[in-house]
Amino acid sequence: MNKNEILEKQLKDLTTHLQQVLKPAHQFDLHTNNIKNILESTFQQFELNKTWHHLQDTLDKVNKWNALMLSTLKLDNDYFLKLREAIISLSKFGWYINYSTVPKDIFKAFQLITSNDEVSLNDFMCKIIELDYVQLKNNILQDHGHRTEPLGAAFRAHEMQEYFLSVPVFLTQIDGITHDALNKHFFIKPEKIKKWAREKEEESMSKIMFAALNEITIFQAESVPHNRGSISRHSILHGGNVSYGTRINSYKVLSLLSYLTDIISIGKRNS
């Protein structure tokens, strides 16, 4: 076996080892950057005459990272319980996450809640949605193609800062979307939605997001007084609330729409 063949075999072995190590860790977004940094650091220094040295160094680092992951995996119940708590707490403030939201951002937002810094929380969540806005919008329009016209109008209103127009249209489409997919209205008799969510919830990153549906708070169906932060569909659509047209409210309703699009999709796949 010549030098090139030996090198090729070593690289293949490394690739196989990495795949085995990373396979159980796909849900642990908090540690993804560790792998990226390790590989970038190693291969930037890569020289053919030092191949084995760098391969060994990489394997050592990966094995150390794997040990850390095994420790984390042993604590997965605690990790997921904390993540679930954060997701539910955000929903109580009218913020819903989607599957592209990384756990570190969820925990950062939760920290703002525990610090009673609602202004920073709202600003932070708006920025998260803005960063992912194009993909978020495309996903919603693609998943609900027959609703392209009303949804498109709502998105245009949102982009033009016409929030008195975007909020009510997003709200009506949310009810229509849940009825299309689940034969249940989100705002009317929400207990049916909650029951569906409880049936779907499990302790994994792909399922714990359903827990937020058990906390329909500021998006409640019944008419409510003009409480701070209230986004009552009933009050808005029946003219009781005349101060709902804010940037934050439009982003909150959009976060709910994106959230429902994602969990309906994953829920149907796991039926």
C-alpha cells in the first residue's frame, strides 16, 4: 500500500469515526460550533507530511468532545425539561419559536424573561424573526399554497409597516390553517388544539414544542379588557381593541403562524 492509499484510508477512517460520533448528537445545537471549530482548526494546518499527526490530533479532540456529549446525553431529561420550560414561558409572552430557532437563542430569550426585561425580550425576538424572515415567509406560503393571496397581502402589509392590516389577516389565516390541517380552530374551542398537542408531545426537540399549545394566553378567543400586550382575536376582529397595530404584535402573530406551520407539518408526519 503506497503513501496515497494509506492517506486515503486514514481519511476514510476519520470520516467514518466522525459520523459515528456525531450521529446521536444532531439535536444538540449548543455543541455544533465545537465540531466546526475543531475541524477548521485542524484542516487549516493540514500538511501532507504531517497527515498522521493531524489526524491523531483531530481524533483526540473529537473523542474529548464525544465524552462531553455522553455527559450531556446523561442529562438529557434535565436539558429537555429546561428547554420545554423556556418554550412555554415564551408562549406566555406571545412569542412562539419554529424549528430553525436554535436552543441557545431560546435560552437567551428565557433569561430575559427571568430578568423581567420584556423590552429587550421583544427586541431580541423581533431580530430573530427578521434574520430568518425570507425563509420563514417562503415556508408559510409554500405550505399553505391555496392561501397565497390573503397571506401574501398580510406579508406585504407587515413589510410596509401597516400593522393594523397585517395583524387581523394573520389571525384569521391561523384559524383557517389549523382547521384545514386538523379540522380544529385555533381560537375557537382551543381545548381541541390542546388535546391534539398533548397527544403529540414527547421529550425530544422535535416534540416538546407542542407543549406551547397548552398555553394559549394573549391569543385567547374570548374578549378581554385592553390589558398590556393583549392580542385577543375576538377583541381585534370585533372592533374592541383599537391599539393592536404595533410592530411587536405583528411579529408575535407572525411567530405564531410560523410555529403552527412547523408543528402541523411535523405532527402530520408522525401521525
